[in-house]
Amino acid sequence: MVQKKKKQLPSIEEFMPYLAYDFVILDFNGKQLQIIILEYHNTGFFALPGGFVKHDEHVVSAIKKAVRERAGLDTIYLEQFHTFGSASRSALGCHEDHFRGQWDNHWMLDRFISIVYYALINFNHVSPKPDELSDSIDWYVVV
């Protein structure tokens, strides 16, 4: 029997604390607008795909790597949309209360500045794949 690999939390030794990125991948086929959304592992909570920047990594390189890993896109034009930096913002946002009991004192529960990028792409060129902290990632119609 193959055991499911235990999901590891990102390490502060590997990633820059307090800095995160998110990306909005949109598709418009002439009739409806769609967006890629992920579902956190064992929570039922949904969020934009995102991640953290390694200490030796350029922010844009980190985002492009994540887009390649989660959407299967190698060449994509990304535009910076906004930087969120509220004093009460954490990497897990509104899901923080759910995670706090199992991850007390983890750096991901601290304040975060998040840089958000967006791209408008062709739905047919994307193969969404969940990350280590997600159960699923898929297209959802924006209504």
C-alpha cells in the first residue's frame, strides 16, 4: 500500500517571511469569464493560487514557476495587479482561524504583504494542478 506523503509547511529557512504572491488566471471565451481557484487541503476553503518567494529568488521568477507548476503554462504574460499590505493580513487570510490550532506560532500566520499578478489566457492551454497545501484546483465561472 502506498501511503500519501504528508504535506509539509513551507520553511522559514527556505522562504522569505512576510512576503507572498497570488495570481489571478482568467479566461474569456466570448460568453463567460472563468478564473482558476484552488481548495485548501481538508478545509473546504477556496483561494487564489499563490505562494512564497525563496530567499535567493526573484519575485517574478517565483510567480512564473508557480504558474508553470499549477497551470502548466511556460510562456505567459503576467501583469502586476496590486500589492495588499493591511496590518491584519496573513498568508492564510480569512482561513487563519481554521489553521491556527494546528500550526500555532508558524510564520505563515504572521502579517504578510502579498503581490498579486494577473493574466488573461486561453482556457484550452491550461492544465491546473494542486500544490502541496491544496486538494484541488479548477476553473470557476465568474458571475
